[in-house]
Amino acid sequence: MLAVGESMADEPSFDPVEIFRVLNRHGVAYVVVGGYAVAAYGVIRATEDLDVVVDQSWSNAGRLGPALEELEATDATGAKTPLTTEVLVRRVDRLFNTRHGTLHILNQVGTVPPYAQLVPAQEVDIEGERVSVATRDQLRVMKTGTGRLKDAVDLAELDETSR
């Protein structure tokens, strides 16, 4: 929702490929989950953010911080938490506004497994960027039982596109 005095022009356009480019350039280990992952399997679905699960190792957190800085990431909750390795290594969900749209780092969402359980992931090429995406079976497990209508629709569409 826009605040008083803001316009749609103030909102960054959603460009997940640019987010992938920055994460890849910094060597961040991540797996895409959520709506964009479903889209990678041919499901046509609008999504407002990029959901990823990152490796929670110290070395990966050390690469994630500079990537978030390059993306000009700010905490979407308004918190002023620093993007240090010590903060980013914690298993906490984080929602960031970036200059290329919203990035949601999922680390403690009920049906989303940790990074170690998502690898090896499906590797796909998206506009010249190698991107690790949760497998179709992993997405089915994540979306089953959430109680959300959009996840039930995603499940049906995933089944339809696999035929």
C-alpha cells in the first residue's frame, strides 16, 4: 500500500533477473522457491516478490551482505538491522525492498525446508543466469497443506504442466 505522498513511480519495478545477477556475481548459494519457482515449470502466475532460501553458512552470509548492499536492500519492516555476516547467518526470515523489487529470504517458514534439504536443486537458465530452483516435487511438498488458495492453484497447475 502506498503511503500518503507516494506514487506508483516511487515503487521499484520487479526484475528478478537483476536480483539473480547480483546474487550470482557475489557467489551467493540460494534456491528459488515460491511463485517464481512455480513459474520456472511453466505455470503462469503473477508474483510480487522473489522467494529464496539461502545457505546459512558463515561464508555464504559473508557473500550475501555485499550482494544486498549492491541491491540497495532495506528491511521492508523498517527495522534498521545491519546487514552483517553475524546477522545474516541467523535463521530468521527477512523481507527486503531492493532497487529491483522485493526479495524474501525464507529461513523459518513452516513448509519450506532449509537450504541443505533443497540441494541439489533444478538448475535453469533464466536470461543467461544460472538459477537453482526447487524441484517440482519439493514445490509440491512446500505448497501442500498451507491452506492458501494460491498454493492449491499452484499445485493443480504444477500437476497439469507435468503431463
